[in-house]
Amino acid sequence: MNERSKTILTNKEFWEDEWKNLDLPIILEPSIRADRSFINLFNKHLSIVDGKNKTCLEIGCNPGKFLIYCAKFLNYDIYGIDFEEKGCLLTEKNLKAVGINGSISQQDIFNLDTNQKFDLILSCGFIEHFAGVKLDEVLKIHVDLLKENGKLFLSVPNFRYLNYVFSYFFRKNMLDHHNLKIMQKSFFIDFAEKNNLTIEYLGYFGGIHPGGLKLGTKNIFKKFITKNLINRIEKYQILDRINSKYFSHHIGVVLVKN
């Protein structure tokens, strides 16, 4: 096993399979608990309060639903980068489907061609696909792209504790593609201290949502469970407020560059 395969946990085929056969538009849906949780965090921590034009870059932007929200509801000028060509095309089509203008660029995060700095960096479900020296490198790139006083929003899925058990039995193939060691508060606290970043928010969010039960609708059994159990539970908003490292869908942090 070479060094790259030890530290980069996904490949082109993984992402092509993850995003195939999707219907546009793909947006943050208030009826979905995880999406509601992102919406609430974005509104509270990423809203523009001074009325100035501000820029947002999403790293690993496919399919663009976070960019769409930041442009449509938070008034950011949006940019996105993704290393996979089909992912960039999907993101561009998604923006077009909702009438949002944005700049999408196919680039390798480790060979970026830009000198621009941004007011907001979004990175949702990206950094957990790296480990070792490549994780350190990709995190430094995130910080370097930020303006002074800019904000960095990082989130990763939570595949630890109860979610690990469900994932092991229902989605075991996903675990090898994720760095579970970073899915804890101590990782983000350490990252903030090393990079002179102020923590504005750090917590688990997404409510009760065992990650392993993302079954989809590929067969009758999975379709029945998804429709009659998972989708119904998603609608109970009172469960959004119940969060813990043992079962919440995500862990996220909002950091300010000093």
C-alpha cells in the first residue's frame, strides 16, 4: 500500500457512484432533519450582518446545495471547487436549475490555482476522507484560503458509537472511506489551537439519526423502511434538539481566523 492510499481514503469511482442518478434540483430541504440542522447553523453563524458583499468558497462542492443556500438566503457570492469533472458539471446544472449564479472550478485541492481569499470557507463532508500528512495539508489549505476575520465552517458525519454499529451492519463499505478519528470535539479544539482560530461554535448536530440507516430505495425492503420509518421520524422537529456524540448525525465547528 503506497503512502497516498494510506492518507486519501476515496477515489474518483467512489464519488461517481455516490452522486449518480440524482434528480435536480438538490437543495437543503427543511423537511429533512440533517438539512434543517445545517440551515439553523448557517442562519445563526454565517449570516452577513454588515450588509457588505462577501465571498464563499465550498471545497468539495458537489452537488452544490450548501452553496445554493448561501447565495439565495445569505447573499454570498459563491465559488466552488471539486476535483471530479462530473461533480463540477452536476453542481453547475444544479445552480442553473435554481437560477443561481456561481463560479465552479475543477481543481485538485493540493494543486489549487488561485490567489483569492474568501470571507467564508465551507467544507461539509470533505476532510474526513483524509488522514495523516494529507489531512494536515488539506486543513492548512482551508486556513490559508481565509481572509482575516473570515469564517471556516467544517462538518463531518458522525460514524462513532451507535452510528458505528448501524454503519457496520448496514453500510460497512462506507467505513473504510472515512477517518473516524477526527469525528470528535477534541480534534477540532486541537486544530483551532494550532492555527490560532477562535471557536464560535462546536457541537454535534442533526439530532437522532443513526447514520447506518441511510438505506435508500434500491429494493422493496429498503424502500419500505426508508418511507415508513426513517422519513417519518425525520419530520419530528423536537428530535432536532436532542444531540450527543453517541448518536447525532454530524459534528461541526465554526472557526474565525484571527
